[in-house]
Amino acid sequence: MKTLFLFMAMLWSSLSYASPSWVTAPDDAGWLAQHQAPSPNVPSDWVSYEGPYATVLASPDDGSTALHLSRYLSESLPRIADEMGVPIGRSMKIYVTPDQEAFRSLQPGTPPQWADGTAWPTAGLIYLRSPRIRGGTASPLEQVLDHEIAHVLLGQAFGSRPVPRWLQEGVAQLVAREYTADITDRIGQGMFGDNLIPLGELTRGFPADPIRARLAYAQSADLVAYINNQAGPEALGVLIREMASGRAFGASLKVATGMTADELEGAWLSRLDNSMLWLRPLVSDTVILSGAGIAFFILGTATLKRRRERLAEMAEEEAQEDALYAEMTQWSDVPFLPHRYPRIDGVSAHLSEHGPH
């Protein structure tokens, strides 16, 4: 039974990770590329909407989207900066690209194939894909933009210092309101298989394995949310400012929350253990459907086995009847030869001593 549960959890995991629409900050090589990167040259017919904090550019077909995002930014960007406790900084440029080729070619470096949006903090550039080329199940474009704004603000706050990946992605998910049931489902799956990533490993970087990376994203969001809830909303800004100044994570965490890294990890894991999140993989719709499918397969296999056994029994009975018939044809004192009665319209025809009638 335990093996069956583990199988269903693995199946749930593979299905739930099958269609990522991630957003990202660039890798270390990308950070270097953007230092000298000029703003990309866009076609002359592109429209541009300049606001107090950012300029949004797009092809004519995406003009209405660009206008909407420009207005959205006027409220969203100050909120995000306030929640993070960082200054808004210099103006950003946001490009709504009409196709995948433009999304890749206009950027200072090569974005990951799976990226739905990218941020280049040093250059203050954000690239989004047009709603016309995004999947129907993708996150709202405003949410993707909020996520990327967090990357830019963090990168500008840290300056030349790299932002730890867990902080980068945890903060971005939190301020973009991406902390949803999907996050807790991923954490529950990690707890079910006793595969949670230790905090020390998480602070060193994300795993290369896609499934483990998704778990790292989820844990980062949950950890940042835990710090925010336990130590107060100001703690996140203090943590960011301390680490941006060059202070080590452990020392910065102590200033921001009063806890050491070990104390934080212990309290965080204890909260997870008490939450019973590890049960979520067993009651998710996918696992229930998978379990029903497995049960149906087992039932179908048993039914097929019984039918095969019955067919074998019938074949054996028929062989016995044929043998009896062959034996009876050799009896000399039988007035007529018995045989199987033919079926006529569902009724057996009978024989008399004088033959059929």
C-alpha cells in the first residue's frame, strides 16, 4: 500500500510540473551581459507609453495591452517597493514582445526556453510575451509583470552584489501574489517523500533538476512568507537592506527577525510538520483520479482473468461432450444417434422415434 501511495505521489508530481510558465531573473552570465547593454532597437511603428516609473513599449497590435500596463504600473510599482522596503529607483523599460523570436532577440542575453517573462535589473529592462502568444492557462500578465518588477528592485538594491536565488524568487512570488494552493501542494509533495531541500542548500543555489527546482521555488516563497508573518512586514525590508549592504545571511537574519538561521529553519520546519501538508498529495484531484484509474485497471484485470478462466472451462466441457458423443456412436443397441439439438428461433427442435417433426 505504501508503494502505491508513493507511485501516486510521483505521478501527481510529474503531472503537476508538466506545464511550467515560469518567470525569471537572468543567471550570473546574464548579469554581466546587461551592464553594457543598450536599450534594444525596436521597429519604428512600435507604440510607447511613458509613466512616472516606467516606459512600456509594444507593437501596434499590442498597443492596448501596453497602455493598460502603463496605467497598472502607477499603482503596482509603489506597492511592491513599499512591501519590499526598497526605493523605486530609476525608471524601467518594459517591452511587450509580439512573438517568441522578438522575445528572445531583443534581450541582452538568451532567456531560458521556459521563461514567460524576464528581468535585467542592472539595465532596468523587463521583457514580457504578448497575450496573443501566451497559453490560455498562463498566469495573468499583470502578475508576471509584478514578479519581474520585484527582480529589478532587488537587483538595483543589491547593486553589484548577486541576490541569493531563494530571496530573489521567494520575494518575487510573495509580492506578485503567487503564493497559492499550488505552492503548498508542491511543498506537501516534498514532505510526503521526505525530500524538502535544507535551508543551507537552498541558500547556496537552486537544483538543476526541474522538479527539484520547482520545489525550491515553492520553499523559497513559503520561507519568505513565514519570515513576513512571524517577524512582521518590516522584517523583510530589513533583511533585504542588511544583505544588500554585504552582511552575511545569518547576521542579516538575526537583525531582521531575532532568530539564527538554525532557529529559523527549525521553527519553519516545525510549522510545516504541524500543518499536515504531506497529506495533500494523497487527496489532490490528480491523485484521486489516478487512484481511481489504478483501481479500475486492477478491477478490469481481475474481470478479464475470470472471463478467460470461464472460457477455458467451457472449452473443457465442450471437449468432454465431444468425447462422450464419439463414444456413444460406437454403441450398437441404441435405436438412434443422440446429437445436439439444433436451435430454431431460440427454441430447441425435438426428435421422436419416427424422426423430426
